[in-house]
Amino acid sequence: FMDDCDSGGHSINAPPILPTMHESCNANRHATIAMIGGGRMASALAQGFCAAGLARAEAIVVYDPAEPARAALANSLPAVSFAATPTEAAASADLVWLAVKPQQVAEACSAIAS
């Protein structure tokens, strides 16, 4: 399909670069999602994916170094699992979401690049 984007009053018809979340999850009913970052953004995304039927909580693996963030996410979605490192979270995931602040993106990408 094609996406219509509005760019300064001009319509741009561009093909999607990556498959949509829905396509990725439907292609593999057991898709695993890694989330690098486990704070409020990750919690909202994970809850939304589950509520929309795009993922099961059991298929979400999260890395966050902060215990309070992990505890809050585990409280809201008890079936989510946690990894000890970003690399461990991303290693077997079908989809990797960076749920970090903009200033942390480079570090997060470096951690999962190996």
C-alpha cells in the first residue's frame, strides 16, 4: 500500500519502508518484541500492543536498568519478561522497539548492534 503524506501543502505518495507492526505480528503468531527501555513509554506501547491484539504480553521482553521501571511494568503487565542486557533482549526478537529518551538512542543502538 502507499502512504499519503502532507509535506508543506504537497502530497507525497511513498511506499512503506518496513512492514507494519500488524503485518509482522500476523506473519508470525509467536512474534517476540524486545523493548529497550521499560519506563512509561514502553509500558504504554506494550499495553497498547496487547490491547490491540498485536502482541501477547508473554512475547514481550524488556530491558531497563532501573528497578522501579521494571517493577511498574511488571505490575501493569505481569506476563512480560525482562532481560539482563539490551543485547539479550534483542537477540531473539522479531521486532525491537527503542523506548528510550532521544539522548539515549545512540547508546541503546550501540548496545544492540553487536
